[in-house]
Amino acid sequence: MNRGSRSGGANLPALRHHNASLVLDLLRVAGEQGISRLELAGRTGLTPQAVSKITARLRTEGLATEAGRLASTGGKPRTVLRLVPDAGYAVGLHLDRDELTAVLADLAGTTVATRTFPLHLGAPAAEVLATAAHAVRTVRADAPAAAARQVFGVGAALPGPLDHRSGVLHRVTGFPRWDGYPLRDALAEHTGLPVVVDKDTNAAALGLALRERAEADFVYLHLGTGLGAGLVLGGALHRGARTGAGEFGHQTLQLDGPPCDCGGHGCIEALCLTAVARGDIPEAARILGAGAANLVGLLDIDRVVLGGRTVAAHEDAYVNGVRAVIEERARREGVTASVPVTVAGGGDRPVAEGAAQLVLAPLFGRAGEDGGERG
Amino acid sequence: MNRGSRSGGANLPALRHHNASLVLDLLRVAGEQGISRLELAGRTGLTPQAVSKITARLRTEGLATEAGRLASTGGKPRTVLRLVPDAGYAVGLHLDRDELTAVLADLAGTTVATRTFPLHLGAPAAEVLATAAHAVRTVRADAPAAAARQVFGVGAALPGPLDHRSGVLHRVTGFPRWDGYPLRDALAEHTGLPVVVDKDTNAAALGLALRERAEADFVYLHLGTGLGAGLVLGGALHRGARTGAGEFGHQTLQLDGPPCDCGGHGCIEALCLTAVARGDIPEAARILGAGAANLVGLLDIDRVVLGGRTVAAHEDAYVNGVRAVIEERARREGVTASVPVTVAGGGDRPVAEGAAQLVLAPLFGRAGEDGGERG
DNA sequence: ACCACTTAAGCAACGCTGTTGCCAAAGTGC
DNA sequence: GCACTTTGGCAACAGCGTTGCTTAAGTGGT
């Protein structure tokens, strides 16, 4: 069951919800192509009859529909089922230091509207909130009429550390005035919608995780004005005990190395960005690769995804540089299976799209460690 | 549900097993003191009536029993239930480089017999296997007669990297001849019991995790002849995609630093053990602390436990040194909650005890990511 | 064109789960 | 001794996935 439904005890409604989420997730992953009942049964381990009952309920609720049939394999052809994408929507907000991106995503994860607004994160809270609320209204208005009624909530992603559980910000890097601000509740009041907040790197990682199989272990490394990580372990975002996981930029990579703004020495972010400032991209990639290799070895990650504006400027150099370090270390340790290193296309767009998934993912049983309820 | 029952679909027997495991785990944690039905209901989120039914089944199976009653709070006093420790046993083996420790643990995790044998891990496989099988027979003979019949299996912990899922060893550090050896199946044949193998650090971490609440996130750092880690995330061992997680010793902590036996540079193990060899314990502790702080920040761990012979020789120095680094970094980042640093007492004994838990933990729903079945 | 065979998927009955409503058991306190 | 509180079992129940069977809808040989 969703590990962490506060207490762990599971009853029949919980069982039903769990299996329904599982099936819905497989329908989502199957996309427009759809998936047959029997394949759903095979993938879930449920009996075909159970899948028939579950999909019948989903069809009644309007979440799934029949969509053609496959070629026969000697008998009655399989009926294909697929998700109904416009059965629900979510708004994703990316509050970056200098701009606000808002997207409207449907159940399938497709972005049906995008808007960008200038934003100064250092401005007073009321101003930032007004901009955010305006952005939400605007993307809702952009979308077809049916969408407006079925918006499940707003996911908001922003830099700095914060408490995902309570929705309270900590010291957003560079903007100390946000320390202790209850963004989730404030935004919920301004928009009249449920709100989920999380770090930008977590949002991006979640968005990427939803494109992978449900058990994936991977890490998203975001190199922009800072350096952060989003960890997906066992298919779920790892947020840690105080939802502060992913502090990657201030990992010590060079003991007693050059000082960093944070007060430490030899932080990977400082080393990496210094190299970038010098224009030495291969060295920046090598440093990032050393940090990534540490992570791969420690967690036995099976995929590394790079993103952020700085990476976007020299994608190949970073991918190749990071891959080289990881492969060299794997060779030393006699590991044969290689860990793919890829780049998340679209610069910062994955963050806003992932933010929308903060709201949608719980429907598919893809919440993090702390659950989430149906709409 | 046990995330990772191959496919994720859950049916009624799975539900029943899940809830029974949960209750059994709470009974185990409650220890000799026991726990009332109503508290079980509160902790699990199940209704009192459901708990009554579940505990009635457990009592019928001989796994639980009534044990006195609490003081009344104005009405009928609560009946206390507790685990029946001798309802099942498991053997734990710690195959170290120079000696083999075998323990017999009961369901409550209590060690009821211990034996130590000399062992040379570099000897031919047949010799090592014979010693291991002899050790298993010996600890079984040491225990009361009832125990001999109810041994669920053997858990074996050893250094080097290995594949937990298949039970095949990789290059055990320093003993290349073990590479590719199917230890689990070989030992199962020699003993006639189910066998589970894992890294020594994972076994120790699992043993420690079972003493904590079920949702704990912590890391066990073992400094002996090498340096390794065992990660417990969300209450479960994190083994990673290829069950190779916990490679902590060869994390790069000093970019382009002094060479390490592994072929890399600036590995934390090399730095740390060089300092130990110089007799500079505070420096070794500081280096270990830097690695631990990286880990705490990255994963938002809420506890660090140190162990191993090298640590045991200067417990206070290591605990204080590591704590100092972690606290300094927490202060820099404005985190108030402190991360406790403790030491696992008993030198290497926690490894053998944890090895036994490789077999017992699945009964309590505390398996790692890859399940495990009832006896 | 027909018919035997294969495969998919719904219907009905079933076993078993936790839940609900009720009542007996076993204390406390006036 | 009686009213009250609290625990915990009994019985009936709703709802989950499972099993056995039937119907639907194809293929392929004759």
C-alpha cells in the first residue's frame, strides 16, 4: 500500500484505491496508444476479472475509456483501454528568481497552456502572491471550457529549501525575507484551490519520474544559478525526514578546498560554478561528474538526468563529461552495467511541468512518502 | 502494501498479510512489556475490532500471547499482548576476513547462542562453506530443543559487493576468487535451510533499524579494515537498482587528492585510513564527519550510527569528531534540528545479529525492496 | 459456407477482509 | 450496591478480488 498512509494499516477501501491507482498509472504510461485489460492484469499481478471490474469503475467515473481493439492472435481481439486526459487538470507554477512560469497540465501530463510572467522573488510577499494568483487564473482561462471546472489543484515549485509537509518556506537562497512564510496556505487562500509546494529540483525529478517505469531509481541534477538535486528512489521522490533531501550543491568535494558563500570549503557548487565562470566547461562537467559518481555509487542509481540553464548552454559537454567520470569509476569497480547520462530538454520548462505533477501524481499512486488524497 | 511484491497489485491475502505483519512488528518493538489491543489499533489506524481479529489469528498461530493487564483508567482494564519469542529462530552468520561469527536469534531479536570460529576468507570455497555449515549446526545445537525445529533460515553477511537478489558474490575486496560465486545457493544446499546473503554493512544497518521506529531514515557507517555504509530510508534498507548501494568508502572527498588502492583519487576511505595509520584520530574523525555530513544533507537523514573495530578503539573521538562537522554544517545552513550521532556498541557483533534479521525482518514487513515470504 | 477451435471479457456465486452495531465482561467511584 | 466507563467478543454486513462458467468475436481448416 502507499507506504506512509500515516500509520500503515490497510482496509478494503485502501486496497481498492491502491489497485485503482496502479491501473490508472499504467493507463497513463500507455498514453494514446492504450493498453489491453490482459496486459494490465499481467503487469499488476491481478486477475483479468479484477482488472475488468476496476476498469469498469474507472470508465464509470469518466477516467478511462475503450479505444479500439488490437489485431487478433487467433481469437477474440483485445479491447484497448486508455486514459481520458481531460478528466482532470492541474496548474503547475515555477517561481524562479526572475520569472514565473505557469502551465496547465491534463491527466496525461500534457501541457495544454503555458504562460510566463516577469517576477522578482525579492519583492514583498503580497506582490509575489498576486502575480502567482493572476498566473493561475490566466492559464485556466487559456484552456478549453471543460478544463476550468476540473482543476484539482496548484503545484508550486521554487528554489531554496522548504518544508514540503507544512508548505512553509525556509531561507530561499538569496531572499531571506521568505524564511518561515507559509506559502502553501497563503496561495491556497488566494486561488481557492488546494496547493502543494516543493523544491524546483524535486518537481523536475517527479515530472521525469512519471515518464519512467514505476520502480526507477534516478537522480536529476539541476545546474542553473545554483546546483541542486532531486532524488527518485524506488519510483518515489525521496524527500527525507524533514523533506530537505537533495542538498547537493554544498556537498564537500574538496576537503579544505576554496571557500564557498555558504561558509564551507570545497563545496561542489562553488567548484563547479567557478569553472563555469572561467569558461572551463570540461572542468565544470568533470566536477559535476565526480559528484554524480559519488551519488551513483552510494545509492546504486540507474540513471542520471542533467538540467538547468547552465547545462542547456553546453548540453553535450556536460553529458559527455559527467558520463566519462561515471564510466571510469564503474570500470574501476568492475561494474559492467552502464549508467545512462541524459539531459532533460527544454531548459526550465520541466520544473513547471513537474510542479503540476505534484498535484496529479497522487492519483497514480506516485506520491512521495507522505501520501495525498483524491479529488 | 509491501512495495515491490513483483508487480504491485494487492489482493485480500496480501492485505491480510500486510496488516498481520504490521501488528507483529508493533508487538516485537513493544518487547516484554507488551502492548494493548487499543494501542495497536491507534498505531495502525485499524479499528479495534480488526485488531482483535488479527491478534486472535496470531495467538492461534502461536506467535502472540496475552500477558497480564494494565491498570484501569475507569473501566475494564486493557489486556496486554506480547510476541512469543521462541515461536521462531534464525541463524545469523558474519563471514569476516579472519573469523566467522554465528548467532541464533529468536523472533524478538534476542541472541540465544553465539559462537566464533577462525576463518580465512581466502581459503577454497569448499573449506569456507564447511566452516559455515558447521557453525550453523553448532549454534542450533547450543539452543534449547524447541528452537532447533523452528529455524526459519540463515542470513549471511560478508564484506565486499554482492548481488543480494541472486545471492551471487562479486569481487569480495582482497579475495578475487569469490567473484561470481553463488554463495546463497551453495550455503542453502549445505545447510538445508533458506539462505539470504547481504553486505555486512547492510546487515548491521538492518539490525539497528529494527530497534527504531518503522519510518526511520538513518545511516550506519562501518569503519574497520575498510569503510562502508548501510542506508535505511523510510524504515527499509535501501539496496538500490542492482543491490549495490552503500559504496561509501570510495566516494571522492578530495578532488585530485592522494591516490587510493581502487585506482581513484581522494577517496574518503583512503584519506580516513591514512589518518588512522598516522595515529591522527581527530583528523580521521573529521574526514569521516565530512562524508557523513554530505550524506545527511543529501538524504536528509535523521540519525548517524558509527561502528566497526576502528571506531570501537576510540569511540568518543569519532562520535565527537563526526558530530562536530555535522553540527557546524547544520548551523551554516540554518537547520535547527540536530542529527544525533551515536555508536553501535559491541564491535562487530551487530553484523551477525543483523544477519539473522535478514531472515526475520520480512515477517515484520521490514524486508528491503524485494519482498520475502512467510515460513 | 460451414464448423471446430481459440481468445477475450462479462455474469454469478463465493470466500474472506475489515467494519458496524450490539452486548457481555470487568473494572471505578459515589 | 448501583450507575458509569471502558474493553473486547459476537453476529451481521458491505465490498474486495477469485473462481467457474457462459457469451462474444475472432481465426483457420475442410
